[in-house]
Amino acid sequence: MTVPLRAGVGLKPQHYREILETAPNIGFFEIHAENYMGAGGPPHRYLAAIRALYPLSLHGVGLSIGAARPLDQDHLRRLKELIARYQPGLFSEHLAWSSHGEAFLNDLLPTPYTTETLQRIASHIDEVQETLGRQMLLENPSTYVAFAESTYAEPDFITEVQRRTGCGLLLDVSNVHVASTNQQWDPFAYIDAYPLGAVQEIHLAGFTPETDEKHRPLLIDTHNRPVDPLVWQLYAHAIDKIGPTPTLIEWDADLPAWSELLAEAMRAEAYMTSHAPGQEMRLARIG
């Protein structure tokens, strides 16, 4: 089932019953793959019932695409089985690493943007796409520091990864704002330089504002509050350029009532309508 050019939300167990009882008019749901890699039980029972009613996007957080080690073949096998089971319209992963040796870290860590890293990440994406028999979307990261050894700007690095592998892209607009604030980039220039023609999904989320040791703004990608007004402005800028695109509201901590989450999704749909007038509503398809 393809994912329509509408807004969706991350599917959380706290909302299973209300979704099934009310059948809301929403474009799609997205799940974290690692939450459903068990064989059965209530999570799969609810997910199967919701999947029968709505398109699904699958978002991975554990492949460690950027790690300086081979991909975990057992994880890749379970991911392939999950995709075969639920046939999601879109599948995405992060431009990040989260493993070292035999250890798996509870974070998505950045990579230096060098030729060596580019070759490794492209090789990993090729392996994922060949194993799964489908296209993967790569998500831009939220970052807090830059590597002195980097020889590519982030949008240029992602452009080259996409060119080499043919992967699709997931543009996380909130990550653009977080990274741009933390590293003093121009977020609008970032989006202008991004390979927008390859974007098949957009993410929007809340963040926590703090300050660093020099009392400069520091944003933490916490996914625990409504989308910030500045992120909505960036989203409008992106939609102006690429038109309606499947857009996910990410809210992973301090979950609100279902009605508030749904209202955020409806706000994204309103932006799609007002900032891309006259565009045909097309379907995002697997590449």
C-alpha cells in the first residue's frame, strides 16, 4: 500500500485502542522497526489491525549505517521479515552510527563527512537495498558538533550518497533547524542545497532549547513537544519547493492526548495545501 501525500503520526501503544475505536482520517502511521521485531503478542495484534486500515511507513533506528563495521546480518534479516510481513509503503534509516564492536549505543551518533565515510555508507546502503529488494530512504541527522576532518558540507555529502546508491531521502526539517542552530548554519540555505528531488518523506518534531557552556543556544532533539514555529517556517519553505510530501509528526516522549497529536498532523496538511496550491496530489511510490 502506497503512502499518500498527507500527514501521518508515529504509532504509539498508548493510542492503539483510540485509533481503532475512532478510525481517524489520517494519512498514515509510522513505526520504529525495532519495536516490532518480536514474533507476536499484543503489539503485532494491534499493528495488524491498524495496518489493515492505514498505510504504513517503517523507520529503522538500529542498522548503524555509518558505523565502521559490517552491518549486523541478524538485524538485517529480521528487518527483511518485518517488511515482508507488513509491506510498508516507505522504509527509512538514519545517517548515523549506534554500534561499536559488540556494543549497541542508545543514541544516533554523527559521522565525519569524508571520502572514506562516503564509500562506507554507500556500500552499506547498497547492501541494505540489495538484501531488502527495495529502496531505502536516508534521513539527515540532528547534530551538536562538527568534525574538523570533514571535507563535505552535509547537504553535499548527502547528495553524493544519494547519487551513488540511488536511495531516496527523508528530509527531517526539525533536524535541519536543530543542527543549523547548534552549528550556526543558515537552515534555509541548507534546504536550498539539499537534493530535494530525491525526498519522499518529511519529519517534523519538537526539541528542547538549552544553552552551551558559552551561553549560546543549544537545541536537543527530544521529540517531546509540539513542532516549533521556526520549524513550521522551514517546512513551508521546503513544501514551496517540492510540493506535497508524506509528512510525519514525531512525538516519542511525554506523549500528549491523541487529539493533540492528530491536530499537529492536520496542521501539516494545512501547510501542504496552502504552500503548494494547484499541485496534483500524487502518491509516493517505492523507487
